Amino acid sequence: MSNWIWLIIIVFIAAVIILLLKILFLKKSAKEIKKAFIEKTEQNTNTLISISSHDADMKELAATINTQLHIFNQKRQEFEHGSLELKEAVTNISHDLRTPLTAIYGYLKLLQNDACSETEKTYLSAIEDRIKALKQLTEELFHYTIVYSDAEELSLEKISINGVLENSISSYYVVLKRHNIIPKISIPDKKVERMLNENALTRIIGNIISNAVKYSDGDLIISLAADGTLRFSNHAAELTEIQVGRLFDRFYTVNSARKSTGLGLSIAKTLTVKMGGTITASYANNILTICIKF
């Protein structure tokens, strides 16, 4: 009787060992699939996932993943090709529009210099406003293709955020005054220096101020903290939290900004991220706040 008990124990131990080995081989295969899957998706390669296991179920799993990877790579190539074509088309269109717009603007200035009636001056002024708006849109489209290009790298150097902020506010003084906005500005005396690209930072600040001009109810608070945090706040009663949540989306505009391409804040976010910063938008008590931190 004891011999049978020992035999059962030995068979049981052998079965446990076999199961443990089976589990170990399955875990090894799962790790191989996981590692290979990450490599295939990151490297954009057409090579297939291979595993050392001869288990039928694991081999079937690997084959299924390979099929989906093949479809995924095809879709990614189509998307990248389409994205490249779109960028080239936008660049060409914006470039083609800039030349005739410049010529039209030049002839318009000649007309404005001639003796005109008050009615004609009104019409010419309206035409000038539309031309300026169209020029701004073409510029945004042109910079869109540059900013979103993966090949576009920003050269960084130590710059004073204080100085760039002051210059940017000064350049928008006329625009702010025209919209009856007198900004409240808080900038520390001590220089706040970071490794940034001056042109990119200038564009970021400019795009945010332009956004404030579109949405502000007549106020604007701009502050720079010693830790490198920039804040732009203004009352904007017509906005909603949902709209604010989409302000950084490409081509997104709200009803009060139909003249815009919806690229200004999207470009600002892309440039901020490229320089290692963060940018967020919040909305509370009808106040829109855009915060940037480097």
C-alpha cells in the first residue's frame, strides 16, 4: 500500500514540475512578445514577431499580433504620407497667397494716398482690414507647417524671460489699446533665465496675447513668477469650460474667433513642449487663465 502512495506522490510532484515548467515557458514567450511588440511599434519596421516557444497557442497569438501589426504599419505609412502631403500643400498655398496679397496691399496704399471721398475711404479701410486678416491667416498656415515638422529643431540659449515678455507686450501695445485693453503687468526685477529659443518664446507670448484680444471682456493680467511661470488671465464670459478645454486643438475656433485658423494656441503649445515646458488653460468664474512654466 505504501508503494502506491509513494508512486502517487512521485507522479503528483512530476506533474507539478511539468506545470511549473509550462508556466515558465509561457511567461518567457509572453515577455518575448511584449518586448518585440514594443520594438516593432517604435521602430516602424515590417519584421515579424518571433518567439522561442513551440506552444501552439502562443504561436497563434504571435501570428495574430503580426497580422494586426502589418495592418497598423500600413495605416501609419498612409497617415504619414498624407500628413506630409498636407503640410507641403499648405506651405505651397500660403506661399502662393503671400505674393499677390503683398501686391494688392501695395496698390491699396496707393489708392489711399489719392484724393478720396469719405465713403471711398471707408470702403478702402474695410478692404485693408480684410487684407491684413488674410495675411495673418496665411502667415499662421505657413508657420504651422514649420512648427509641426518633426525635422524642425529649436536652438536653445540662455535668455531672460523678463526681457522677451516686456518686448512682446510693447509690440502689442497698439493692438491692446485699439481694443481698450490696459494690461496689468507683474514682472520681477530679478532676471528669470532659462535655456530657450527667443523667437519661439516671442511667438508663444504673441499668440497668447492675440488670443486674449479675441476673447477678453476688456481686461488682461500678465505675470511672471521667479520660478519661470507665466500667467495670462482675462475675463471671457462668452467662453465655456468645454471650449477652453479645446483651445489647444489644431484648427479649433469658437464663434467669437471665426477670423482665426485656430492654430495660434496649438502652435504655442507645440513650441512650449519642444522647449521642455508645459502650458495649460483653465476657466473659473468667467476668467480664462493660460499658464506656461519653463
